[in-house]
Amino acid sequence: MSVPSLNSFVVGLIFVASSALYAEPTAQPEISADALVQQLRGLPTPLSGMSSPTLTPVEQKRHEIYEQLHDMGSECVPPLARALRDPDVNMRRNVALALGVLGGGWWQFETGPAKIPTRAALPALIEALQDRDQDVRAWSAQAIGDIGPEAAAAVPSLIRLLRRDAHSPISAFIALMDIGPAAREALPALKPYLSDPDADVRKMAAKAVAAIEGRFRSDP
């Protein structure tokens, strides 16, 4: 994923997440975790930018699904992990996004802590780093970073992502930065990016190196 598209995606996420504060809570019928995850199928990706605090019907549905997944807590993580292997690429994108929302701690939920543990999805997320779709790879890398130091098993795959995928370096940097000192073996793969022509790439690579070396900590 290019830096401009990643930045646009993040801005869009923040805007859409904040707009949830204006949405009226809706009572939801009881539903299984697997059935709820299947409702992610067909939602557009990436999230649409919005010029109004009023959610479109599609984005309202997305918010409702995220709220219900969040309410389920860790129970929803295994079904999400299974869906990350779905043949439908759009479904895999939506699942990677959902894992980032649930594990990232930045989405504005109506109740409860904003972050749930997603470590149970780590094997599927590592596998998704080899997905044929660049968005699935990039968003899975970021979801791995949300797991933190406990995602150290993903470091070899993140190194391969850096060496083989020109579209996802920023996402790999974010993941390695959040894993921290446990990602020390990634330092040789990171250091060439410190002289990259792109200033954003250099900046994020430097942050990742500093975090791994214990000189910088990303926000929790």
C-alpha cells in the first residue's frame, strides 16, 4: 500500500469512527459469532470517506456489526480468524479491518473497553501476510502489531513482507514497532529503509528501529 493511500485510509477510518458518536444505538437480536462475522461479507473496502456526521446505511451496518463483535469479546476472534481464509478477497479485507478495529484500541465503541485481545487470530494473520491482495497483507500486518510483543512469532513473516512487498512497508514498520525488542531480528531488513527516498518511509522505519532498540515506544 502506498503512503498516500494508507494516510487517506487512516483519515477515513478516524472520521467514520468518530461519526459513530452521533448514531443512535440500535437494539440487536442475539446472533452467533460465526453468523455475525458473515455479515461483514459484501461491505465496501476501504471505508468510505464522509463529509457529514450522518452515517450512510452501509456504514451504519458496519458500526452495528463492530459493536456486536466488540460485545462478544474474545468469542468473536476464532470466527474472524477462520474468515480471514475465505475465498472472497473482499471478505478477507473486511475481516482484517475488523481485527484491526477490535484490537487497535482507537475505534469509538458505545460501551466497554475499546480493545479486545486478538492473539487467537495470530496464526491466520501471519498466513494472511502472504495473501495475494495487498490490502489484506497490509491490514493484517497492522492487526498483528495490535497484538504487541506477544506477536513475536510473526517477525520472520514480517521480514519477508518487507523484502518482497513494495506496497506494505509502512504496515510492516507499524507491526514491528509495536512488537518492539522482540523483533530484533528484523533490524537488518529495516535499516535499508532509513535512506529511502520517501520521507514518510524513512520516518516510520526510524521509529520501528528505535522501538526495537528500546529507544522509542509507540502509543498503547
